[in-house]
Amino acid sequence: MGIKEKRLIESVLFSASKPVSINEIKEATDLPPKKIKDALETLIADYNVERKNDTSMEIVKAGNKYAMQVKKKYVDQSVMIAKPDIHSNLLKTLALIAFHQPVKQSNLRRMAGPKIYDHVDELASMKLIYSKRHGSTEMLTTTKLFPEYFGIDTTKPEEIRDFLANKVIGSISKVEDQE
């Protein structure tokens, strides 16, 4: 296995947004599985053993897939810069939280159904919302990362609500103009 193959696989791992299998790496690089496995073993040794204290990155194996990721001790700092991908169902829950904040999780459940419990956990792990115990439920608000992520110039809940209302009204007006 040469340096060219090793760098090629390293670039695939670095640019992938999710763990990738040997077959996915093969499809992206046209390298044979044996060379891919050898390169992965070398990269894991490089990142996780030889250069362990010289880099903030690591290569991990998750089942039959591999990922290059930021080491746990650097995640909090890097999440402030890297914008996490947000699926549309999570985005809807996040919009409800942002618009109604502070909002009790129990009230949010009445608005959107039981799926919000998983959504709240995921949004909290993405550092977009803050959850604080409030009696038998949780009180939910957006974090400082929320307006930064969406390019909103304020952290004040009222101004975030106005921003969201204007965006929705603007979207409705555009649709009506097209009809």
C-alpha cells in the first residue's frame, strides 16, 4: 500500500459526513478491498497511536464502518464552528421551540406529538436548545448557537419570534404571488 492510496482513503474519511464502509470507500476510490483494509489499519495506527497526542482527530470503527472524527475532548469547542445537519422533522420541532420559548416540553408534546422527546434529545446534543428541569417536565429554550446557526442577529426570544414570523409570512407571500 502506497502513500497515494493512504491519502486518498484519508480524504474520503475526512470528507464523509457519516461513517463509511469498505465497499463505499471502494466505490469512491476504485481501490481493491485489501488495499483499503491495509490503509485503514495504517491510518488508525497513525491517528490513534503514533500521532495520538499530536492531533485532535481520530479514526474509529463503528460496526463495519469507519469514520474520522474530532476527539471527544475537542467536540464542545468545534461544535460552535461546525454546523450540524438538521433534518426537516427536527427543524420543525426546533422552530416550535424557538417561536414559543421558553416552552414546557409537555406543551410542545401537545403541539407536535410524542416524537418531540427524541427530537429534544437530539437538538440538545447538537447544542441548539437548552433543557432545564421544571417540575415534572422540562423548560426548553434556544442556545446562543441557534441564532448563529441561522444567521439571526439577536438572542432575545421576542426578536427571534419576530424573525421567524416574518420568514413564515414572507414564504407564504411568495407562494401566493406564484399562484
